[in-house]
Amino acid sequence: MSITVHVPLGDRAYDVRIGEGLVAQAGLEIAPFLHQPRVAVLTDETVAPLHLETLRAGLADQGISMVSLALPAGESTKGWPQFSRAVEWLLEQKIERRDVVVAFGGGVIGDLGGFAAAVLRRGVRFVQIPTTLLAQVDSSVGGKTGINSPHGKNLIGAFHQPSLVLADTTVLETLTRRDFLAGYGEVVKYGMLGDAEFFDWLEQNGPAMADGDIAARQYAVRRSVEMKADIVVRDETEQGDRALLNLGHTFCHALEASTGYSSRLLHGEGVAIGCALAFETSARLGLCSQESPSRVRAHLRDMGMKVDLADIESELPDADALLALMSQDKKVLDGKLRFIMARAIGDAFITSDVDYKVVRAVLQDALDAR
């Protein structure tokens, strides 16, 4: 049994299906979108040996053939070299404008595959089949696609909505605990930014989720997708409210750039640390009580997650260099960096009125504690 969350974007509307066994049923789900019975699948070298044959069989059940390209796993894939490789491969496969590209993997493959679909022949349709918790609750929904630059994360890309998202919670069972918890960083972000009751629920049920509770996982994915879909519908191209989804990300993206987009810091780990820093900054600005950042840190610690800069191995740049990296963030508008701050857990807001001296002090204190 699957749950459907509809994303009502007019002629770009689509469904997000959440449930068990959806990869094995992919042919049934994707067939209505096909003009000819074939798809091109972009995946990675971690997902392919685990799940690609299940997808192939699920498509074959409906007479759909499949070609696939497995790219290297990891954030470093999300750049020009592998993007160019993917686009050229799709052209070699003679993918037409009415065909469908399937992005079958985590956030890296979803972002890169969606961007490839956006530019190929000026736009072909694509289906997201996210295989990580992070991708299921965040990057597969909303149409943000793109790649990284040495100047910063996700600075090259396009808004290109998928035709369908299949969030198969069964595949989460093959994640390492570290990868699952990295995805949890995006889940708990939703509670922090706009749903205090969801945060309360996560405090009670987060450990069971991490230990494999299927019902808890499905509820957390559904609630996260519902929240993201609601914000995307209000602000598809991030002119206003959609920036709320970047709670913690301004700090996170600077930390990812400073660690070379490497396994030293997974994206969801950076989000968790970034949320803790955002709440600490909010408290120092007098926007929220000190209870809020303390509670955020306590929950992340209870989950066994990275919480502070001290949890990142090896050296980091100094506070000024981190601030410089933050200034490259996509949320810079008219030369001013927009921050996502919080009045309380469940009450985040967007502002450009943040004293950089306070931000620098928060970073410096976090670096001094390493």
C-alpha cells in the first residue's frame, strides 16, 4: 500500500508516491508517461548493484526496456565532468523530447539527472526514484536541479519539475546508519522550520526510525514531503517562502565547500550542524530563547548525529574564510545574504537583517571548541 502526496503546480503537477516495493512496480507507475516503451536510467555505482535489476524487472513486467549509466557515487560527481558525461550518454542513446529519463539514486543523481533532463533537447521529462532518506524527503521534490561549482554548491542548474516521484521506503533498509542519519538531518529540519508538533513527534520516534521502524519512516517521509510540497506550491522558484527550506543550509554549504564536497561531511550532516548554528545565532540575536538551540542540539545528539564543528574531522578554514564562502550562497539578493533564523522551534523566518559580527562570533566560538 502506498500513500500519495500531490504537488499541484498546474500543468507541471505530479504525484509523490510513498510506500514499500515501488521500485518493483516502477513499470506500472511509469508506463502512463511513455510514448514508446523505453527509459534511460541514470544511477550510481553504489545503487546499481543493489537495486538496478529490481528496477529492470519492474519495468520489463510492463514491456518497458531500459538502458542505464552508473556514475561514481558521492558529491564530487555533481560537477561538470560527470554532468557532461551523462548528457552525452543520453544523446548517444537517442533520447527524444517525449522520452523519459529516470534519476535512480540519492540527491546527487537526482540533482544531476534532473538538470541533464532539463537541458537535453531543451527539456525532456524525468522521473525521480530516490534511494536515500535525504532524497526522498527533500531533493526529489520541488524541481530544483543542478550541479556544484568550485565557487559554491548548486550554483549551476534549473528549475525542472519531475513527472513522478517514487519514494520506495524498502530501499532505505540498505542504507548505512550514517547515510540514514544524514537524511534525518533534512527530516528534522522540517520540524524546526514550521511544525513544532512534528519536532515533538521526532523526539519520541526518531530513534525507532533509525532502528528500522517502517511505519515511523513512512510517516516521517510523508510529513516531510507534505511540508515541502506546500511551500513549493506557494513559491516554486524561490522568490520568497521557499527559502525557508534552506534552514541551516547557508552554514552547511560553506562547510561542504570547505571540506571539498567529500565524505568528511555528508550534506545532511552539514544541514544538522547548520541548523544548530542557525538556532545559536538566533538566540544570540535575541530572536529565540537559549532553550531552542539547546533542545535542537540535545535531540541531534540523542540521534547520534554530528552537531558541532568539532564533529568534522581535520582542519577547517577560519571564521572569516567561512563567512566568505557563505557570501557565495544562492540566497544572496541585491548583495545581501538572506539568513533563515528562528523565533522558536517550528517558527523560522527569512531575513537580511543579521549582524555579521554575531555570525562570525558564533563561528569563532564553534571553531575554538574544536
